[in-house]
Amino acid sequence: MRVDYKKELESAAKSMILVHEPDVLIKMIVRMIVQKVKVSHAGILLHKNGNSYVLTVSRGPSGIKIPAGFARMDTDNPLIRIFRDPVYRSLTNGGVFVCKEVLKQLSNKKLSAEQKEILKKALYQMEIFDTAVCVPSYHRQDLLGLLLLGKKEKKKDFAKDELDFFMALASDVAMAIRNAQLFKELENELDKKQRLFIHTIIALAAAIDAKDHYTHGHTSRVTSLSLEIARRFAQEHKDMINDSFLEHLHVAGLLHDIGKIGIPESILNKQGPLDELERQKMKEHPMVGAAILTPIKELEDAILGVKYHHESFDGSGYPQGLKGDHIPLIAAIISVADTFDAMTTDRPYRKGLSKEDAIGEIKRVSGKQLNPQVAQTFVKLYEEGKI
Amino acid sequence: MAKLLIVDDEVDVREFAANFFRKRKVEVITASSGEEAVEIARQEKPDLILLDIKMSGIDGVETLRIIRGNDPAAKIIMVTGRKPEEENAFEKCKELGAIDYVHKPLELDELEKIVFAAL
């Protein structure tokens, strides 16, 4: 049955747009060529960073199999030069390089000795990979890759429409690969931004720890405890916690005490219990924290955790005296982690409680200060030996 | 005819490299593991061994040590990947008497030159 190459090309182009992973895309293209055109094998040499074209994939029903990443051609390789170097471009007629045609060309008297020499060397390279046809893939003037095709079934010659199909396909492939690479770069860039963001948050959090000597390490402990609680909580309340909740919680945990930057050090580092005035000042830190972060629109959800982590389930907390389920879950979780860590940490004027005593205390204030469901989750974590 | 032993645990690598050198009039034998390579090296006494560093079972470095221990005149070229741990391993291979190394992905011309220079 004859293959309608125009139709094949259209459907190939359509599916190429959908694939954003360069390696997957290349495998897909090679598989399609092998199936539709019935060649013994097909491979793609792809330009990687620097001066190399790496054989990214090579497969076929009967031809040689070359493992991905095994072979490369550098830019000084004759076969690469013939497609890359403007001096030699005329030899390829700007297009497909067919082994048989090249052999004919070698007896052309108009070619210089140097041109014949490079053609011979290029042919030798093709022979190494058992290649009958080479199809270049350009993006603007850059050679992005080379498609290497083995012999056709029953060693028939390639027809003109097949060669045209390869050229059209190659230019689509170049575009798709370029897109996929750009997409990948964008993703890497986003990852980098995400890391930059979280490191900035960690630096901010470190600023609080540096100021408040008694709570050294408190921030990171509360953050990891909060995340533990949330993951355990999710096992029984799947609909309430997703990945983005965990991300916000991570940030909120790190920043929950950021407002302490606005509290005088004399109060933060006082060697004894606080008096009433000092306590009032201290109670401002959730609001101060929320105010500091409000200009950062992206932190909207995390700010809830910062602002309300001192609210109590029975409504006796601060700053707003929210009650029960009106307290955002993110804040209720930080509240439990924060309470536990504060109780088990030594202060100059008192020793920290043991884990067992602190758990007892958590149970006692569950439903009063703490959200009972979250407190229960915390107790479970303790009983499972995870705290 | 010169005799070349190719050691790699990937069948496609072995077959491709073997064909490549057979076409160039080299007698090629292959081994799929370090253990097998040690045995074949002892029996066949190849003129040159191409030895992959990263293999399951005993790896290339260990295989090199054993083969050179059995036959201090054995000529061995290591084939390495670009990963740092493999690159670092080459210092060790030099101490153990490997004569050269090539990096994957390989420029096949270069591989050919290195192999023929050593044969």
C-alpha cells in the first residue's frame, strides 16, 4: 500500500507539538520513520552543548543497533562539515544526501579534488553507521541534527516523494526539537527561580533565629514538624491537603515568627518571664509578620499561617480571637508544632519538658488551645515513633 | 590478524563495536562481564582489550587489576562515561597499567586511531 506522505506529515506535525520532552520526541520521530518508510534502521545525531553531535537514538527492525549516547561526531567530522560549513553546502544541494547520488557525483569533473576528498570522507562516515540517506535538520542557519537512515526494504531506491517527505519532516522536527528544548530551558529556569525563592525565605527565617537567641533552630524544627503533621493528616483527610498546601505550609513554617524582627531584643532575650506590657508587645508578632509579607502577593496563603498561628481553637487566642474551623488549617498545624517545640525547649528560667510530658500537655489543651483533629494527628505521629 | 577483546555489559555496544572492527580486518572477541573477560583474556591472549569501566558484577577497574595481575604485558584501553566518578576512576586505571582511555560518546574515527595505534 502506498503511503500518503502529505497526510503522514500533517499527523506527525500535530503530535510533535504535544511533546515537550526532547528525548521522547526524537524517539517518536525515529519510530515513525522506521514504520512508515520501512527502512532497516534510523538514527538521529543531535547537537548537544559544545562541539558535538551525539547519536541520541538509533533503532530499526533489522539494521544495526547503536546504543544511545555511545557515538558522537564532532564539528570537524567530514559528514557534519558538509552540512554545516557554507563552503560545502553546495555539495548537498541544500538537502538530502543520498549515498548512491554521492557516488555518482564523485565522477563529476567539475568538482575540485578537495571537494571530492571531503565527499569521500563523508561517505566513509555514513558507511560506519550503515547509512543510505542523510537528512539535515536546520533551525535558521544552524545544523540542529542529522537524521541517518539505513537501507530500504529489499534495497530499493528511495523515491522522490520519500526524499521530499524526509526534508519536510526534518524541518518540522527542527522546529519541534527547538520548541522542546526551549520548553525544557524554561522549566529549568522555573526550577531555579523556585530554589532561589525558597533559599531567600530560608535566609529571612535565619534572620529571626539570629535575633532570638533562645529559639535557635526553632524555625526549622517547627517547619519540619508542621510538614510531618500535614502529611500524616492527609492520610485521613485527603481532600484537605494537596501539594500546593504543603508548599505554602513550608513557607509559612519558615516565616511564622518573622514578625519578631519588629520586637525589641530586650524582650526577646529577656532572662525571665515577661511582664504584662512586654507580653502585649510580644503578641504583636503575628500581625507584624503578616504586614511584612503582605506586599508579596504570591505568599497570600502562607501569610494565613503566619498571621493566625497564635489563635486558639476555643477563641481565646490572638490577634483576632478566631474560633474553631474559622482558624485556617495551615495556622492550626503550625500552632501544634510551635507549641510542642516551645514546651520541649530549654529556657534560661525553666527547663524544657520531656517529650512524654509535652504530649500529655498537647492532649490536655486539645480542643481548647489546639485544633483537636490536628492535635490527634500529632499524638498519632508520636505513638508511631515518628517524633 | 590482530586480536581485539571488547568487554561491555551492553549487548548493542558489543555488537556494534565488534562489527566496526571486523570490517576493519581485526579479529574480535567479546565478553559481557568482567568475570568472562578475565577468563577469555587468559585463554585467548588478545593483543588489545577495550574495557568498559561501568559494568554490573566486577567493574572495569577491578577487571583491569585482575587481568594485569595475571598478565603484566596485557594492553588495555578503558572506555568511560562522562560522569565524574568514572572520570576520576581513570587515575586509578593508569596506576593499574591501562594504556589509554576513550570517553563515551565516542568519535569513532578517534576510537579507530587509538585502537590501531595500540595494536
